[in-house]
Amino acid sequence: MFENLKLGLIILLTGIVVVFSVLVLLILIIKMYSTAVSSAQNSIEAKKIEKQKESQKIEPSEKTESQLVETAVSEPEPDDGTIPGEIIAAIAAAVDTIFGEGAVTVTSIKRAKKPSSRRNAWKAAGMAENTRAF
């Protein structure tokens, strides 16, 4: 009986050691992978900043590093209510694709008014679909 107990404890301890050693190995692999990915991302960002410097043709001695970081981050343009040309072109291309080439002409595009309810359009459509009468 003691031999069975002794064998059971040896198997139990061996299993615990194997499981925890594999877990430690997995942790080390994940740490190495995250280090490699973060260093690759940092090098890509550095290359982007260098390209931006070259395109602007600004010497590093003229500006401090904080000023270079500020110029690298572009500020969003204020929303003055106009629709950018890229969006107009995308809408016109979508309409042209749906109705056929030359079938319709887009004459004006307006922004939709914000809905007064807090529920978005998809949620409202789902609610209407699920609560309609049979």
C-alpha cells in the first residue's frame, strides 16, 4: 500500500514540475516575442520620422526634439461642416456601382442630422425587427 502511495506522489510531483516548467517556458517565449515586436515597431516609427524629416528638409540642429515630435503629429482639421472631396468621390463611386455606370448623377450631398434618440440606426432596426407583430 505504501508503494502505491509513494508511486502516486512521485507521479503527482513529476506532473506538477512538468506543467510549471512548460508554463515558465511559454512565459519566456511570449516575452521574447513581445520584445521583438516592440523593437520592430520602434524601428518602423523611427524610419517614418526620418522620411518625414527628409521630405520637409529640416536639419535636426534647427529644432529641438520636442518640436520635431509636435510636427510629426498632425492636428485634425476642424469640422466646418463641409464634406471632404475623398468622401464625395467614394459616395459617387458607390452610387455609380449600385445603379450602373451613367444611370444617375449625384447632384448634392448633405450630412445627415444627428438622431435625437441615443439609439444608433442598427440598434433601432434590430429593435423594430424583433418587436414587430407577426
